[in-house]
Amino acid sequence: MEKLNGNKKLAVSVFISGRGTNLKSLIEFSKKKKSPIKIVLIISNNKSAKGINYAKKNKIKFLIINYKNKKKAENKILINLKKNKIKLVCLAGFMKILSKKIINIYKNRILNIHPSLLPKYKGLNTHQRVIKNKEKFTGCTVHLVNSKLDSGKIILQKKIKVFKKDNEYSLAKRVLEVENLIYPRAIKKFIGTNP
Ligand code: GAR
């Protein structure tokens, strides 16, 4: 496997579907002098994703991928990842499931952030389920992507207390703030432990 922590900044592509606060946090991280990454390409499956504005503002190349035909969409993604010499893919609120083909080509090179304490609460509506089950703690997790949903190796995880007065919205907000903090840290850790 190719080295991750060479002298040059690692070429990263961030995939989004919506709001893009995690993308924003990764862009800020990438702009730091000592950052190990450079965000070269932003991919969105949703042409109305608010996060695209962060790409525009920061003059980062972005690509809207129409997912009507998943096979075609993924081929286009692969072509563009190759063209831009992408070494690491960061899913940041990307709501499409990648096929085995992409996951195998970028084996151990795709990270995702998930708003729960994995392996608990894989999939969607995590906060709603956490509240319903009266959990005392929730959290967020950055993990490697493998072919099973939200199941790859955990890189970094943070536990967050659920308050009695919390509802799914207040919880989502608090978890998101922590997500935005840990994604850059997880990338740093991942690169540092994968020489
Ligand atoms: C984040 O909470 C992220 O963990 C979640 O979507 C949100 C995206 O927010 N991702 C998933 O649920 C993936 N299964 P953002 O667009 O502001 O980064």
C-alpha cells in the first residue's frame, strides 16, 4: 500500500450530500500550515447541497454526481479520483452507500464519520433511536469504510452524555459540534499510524 505520511500533503477528496459542516471543518484543517492533507476534490451527489458553497468559497474543485444510475455514477467518481491522484477519501455526511468496487480499489483509504458510538446505532436516524431507547450516552465515530454498513475499523470515537431534557435535535446539534472537532484529529491519527 502506498505511503500516507510522505513529505507531500496527502491529496484528499471529501464526499458530501448536504449541509457540509464536517467538510467546513476539514477545509479549515487542510488550510493549516502543518496540515498533512490538501483537499483537492469535493464530490456531492446532491446538486443543492449547501456544503458546495464551502467548495466555491475556498476555490476547491467540486463535482456533482447524478446518482440515477449508480454504476455510471461510481465510474465517474473513480475516473475523477484517479485523475486528481486522490489518496484518501473522506465521507462527510455522504448519504449514498459505496459499492464493493470502489471500496476495494480504495481499500483502507476511505474514512467515514458517523453520529453514534459505533458499533451501536449503525444506519440512519441515530439520535431518534438513542432518545427512544433512553441511552445515557451517545457519541460519534470516525471509522474506515468496508463493505458492511458503518462497520469498518474505528479510528477515533468520542462519548457524549445524553441529558434528560435532550430531544433528537438538541442531541444532533451537540454531537455535530464534536464531530466537527474529531474528524481532523482522526485523519491526523490515521495518517500517523499508517506510514
Ligand atoms: C453528520 O452528522 C454525519 O455524521 C452524518 O450526517 C451529518 C452530516 O452533517 N452522517 C451519517 O449519518 C452517515 N451515515 P454535515 O453535512 O453538516 O457534515
